[in-house]
Amino acid sequence: MTFKALMTGTALSLVAAAPAFADKTDDTLRLAFLKELESVDNYYNSAREGILVTRAVWDGLLYRDPNTGEFKGNLATEWKWIDDVTVEFKLREGVTFHNGETFNADDVVYTVNYVTNPESAVKVMTNVSWMKSAEKIDDFTVRINLNAPFPPAEEYLASVVVMYPNEYYAEAGPTGMAVAPVGTGPYKVDKVEPGKLYELSRYEGYHDSPKGEAQIGKIEVKTIPDMNTQMAELFNGGLDFLWNVPADQAEKLAQMDDRFDVVNAQAIRVGYISMDAAAAVDPEGPMTKKKVRQAIYHAIDRQAIVDALVKGSSEVINAGCAPIQFGCDLSVATYDYDPEKAKALLAEAGYPDGFEIDFYAYRDRPYAEAIMGFLNEVGIKTNFNYLKYAALREKRTKKEVAISFQTWGSYSLADVSAITGEFFTGGDLDDAQDAEIIDWVTKAGSITDRDERQALYSQAHAKIANEVYWVPLWTYNVNYVMSKELSFVPTDDEVVRFADFSWK
């Protein structure tokens, strides 16, 4: 089916429908996102919500079992390394995209060569820039060529690198894919109202994938940017499932065990404070001074915020990475909560009376407000700017944000290349622009010896901590709340796999 034909059907489906209530008799699971997607197109989105849609709608060549960590064939059935920079795949035959297009080597070659082209300007280039190109050997054999050895290649090919239909995408492009997505995944997209509603249905032609077939017929995803409104919808029967529910609300819902099931699980996501250490925002700004950054670290009682607000299985961290990620070295310098030390450092830095600064965040408003409360107590007067994720990311890219509360889920990749390699290799979101760290992290991302990689990442994390380029905060956990009719077992990677839902 061509892009124009698919769009005609999609346009007809946008006719407003009467509100429906959650009820397994109509085989429709209803859930909500707090944030609207930047784009449904996987390569032009970096938000967690988009990752969940991607896992449902598209497939990668490989699949990583979330319970065992084992890599299995998905769109590929076999793969072998020809050398350190070349991997060959035997593709699965008989796979069909949602629009009827047959999957073969041409789709892999087109996708890889498109996303690695700098002119394509994909949202997170580090997810794909390790690949150089793809070449077709025959209709069901391809080779992917790397720019250099890249140890976590299989991790990326099992998650963030998904395959697009070449004929459809050549016509539709990112704009078309965003409103009429086409993949090979267990769910196909029936309706898109950007920022409002996404409707998916089980793809009856799904191949024999380790993901497993979808067990629920339809998924309806609303964008409801307020958790209290989501809670009201849950109580009224308009939603079956909530995720990322704040701890205090989850605790209250857990007491209503006759109506809801509440489950807490770990996540790879970490929180941190970014600061303009590289003087990109303001050459004379306070964030450019190491003592000010140290003062900010000392000013925040991270454990108190975890105990009072974050709760669950979260824990304070001293490096900007998740403990389960390879290369994460938490044995670095730390700065205990000491408001008097923070005031003294501010005075030494030339700010005896503190200073005023714009403080940004995009999620977890109570956490951000708690952080600002601690900063205000030592004399750092914060003006709060609470933006949508895409807007804040754009402002950071434009060097307009001197300090902000951020989180990063590493695309659920269990390797620090997905976080340290994202933010400390000289890119637009590198707050440090430290040549030595850039060199270490770049080398660590291009060698295969695990001991050497670990040593380089340890050096990088040590210097990041010593120079206080970031203030690491805590690991995240996720509270899932679901109706009693729904069955879902979460994994520790913060990926909600729609195909894993079923009715009791």
C-alpha cells in the first residue's frame, strides 16, 4: 500500500468517536502518556513514550530477552561477525510490513543508509552513527559495516535500530511516517492524532518473533499531561493502566487492592542536574565556576528527596549512570549534603549573597521543586521554567539553559555508551566539552576489550565527578497501576511491552 493510500484511510479514521470505557469485553486496553511524542517516527523521537510505541510497531534485526539478556534473532535469523567492523545477517523470510510490503534486504540497506546519512538529521545520532553503511549480498543477506569496532552493536540492533519499508518510507519520509506509521511489529497503527491519541491493533500477520504475538486486540493511548486527570480516568473506568505513578499516589492505590494492582520495578533511568560548565550559555555565568557547581552538589539533600518523594527501589548515585549498565563506575568523588559548606563555596566563588538563575525541568515537578527549595536555602534563587520535553531539549541544544533537572533512560540499553557516550563526546548536549573526557569516552565506545573499556569509562566518570560537570541524583523506579482484569509483569528496563499485556 502506498503512502497516499494509507493516508486516505488514516484521514477517515480521524473522525471523532464517542468516549469508551475500559472493559475487556471489547478487547481494548486503554492507557495514557504524560508527554506528547516529538514524533511517532522512531528516528525523530527521543522520549520514553515513543520508545514504547516503537517496540510495539517496529522490529529490529535482533531481540534482547529482558529476563535473560540473551540476544535472539528477530528480523534476522542468523548473524556472524566477519571482522571487528562487519556483521552479516541472514534475514527472516516471509515477513510482511503492515501495509503489505515484503521485508527483504532492500529494506535493511535503505534504513541503515538513510539514518546514518547526516543530512537525515535523526534526533539521536549516537544511536546510529556507529554504523557506516549496509550492503546487500542477496535478497535475504545483508552486511552492516561499522565505522569502528562498537562493542554494544548487538544491544543497539535489538532496540533502537528498527527496520523501515524502503518503498513506503522513500515516499512518505519522516513526516508521513509520523502520521501513518508502518512497521512489522506485533501491533499496527490505525489512528494518529498527534499529541492526543494513538490507536493500535493486533497485527494478524505477525511473524514468528521472540517478542511473541500480541495478546490483546486493541491498544488505545491517550496523551493526558496531568497525573491527577489520569487517576480520575482510572477511577472512572476510562483507563486500565497507569505507569510512572508518583510514589505517594501509588501507595494510596495499593491500599485499594480490591480494585487495582500496584507493582514497583527498577528502571535504568537516572536523574541528574546539568550545568553550563563549558560556558556555552554564558561565558561569565556562575555555572562556569567549579566552586559554584560544588556548592550546588552540597546544597541538595538527595537522600531526603528519595526517601520522601521518589521512594520505591530508587537509590542515590554518585555517577551519571545506572548501576546495571556496563562501564558504570559509582566509586567516584561525592559531595555530601552540607548547606553551610555550600554557602562557603558560593562566597569563595564571589557570590556571598548567592545569585538568581533560571532553573528548568520537564518532568517530575515535585522533585524539581524540592531541588529548587534546597538551592534557595543556600542563596541560589531559582526562577522555575517547566517545559515540555521537546521544547527544553531544543533550548538546551541552542545553548539557552544554564541549569536544569534532567533524566535519561538510555533507551533501556545496559551499557554506559548510551548515556556517557551520549552526553560527554562533544555533542550539542555535552555540558563539559572536556577534550580529555571526550577522548576517553570515544575510545571506550570503539574498542572491544571489556577491561580496557571499563578503565576508560572509570577515568571519565572520575573526572566528571571531580570537576562536577553533572550532579548525579538517583536511579528511578516505576510504579505501575492496573485494573484487576489486566495481567502484566514489568521488567527492570522501563520498557512497557504492549505485546506482553493480557486479560486475566
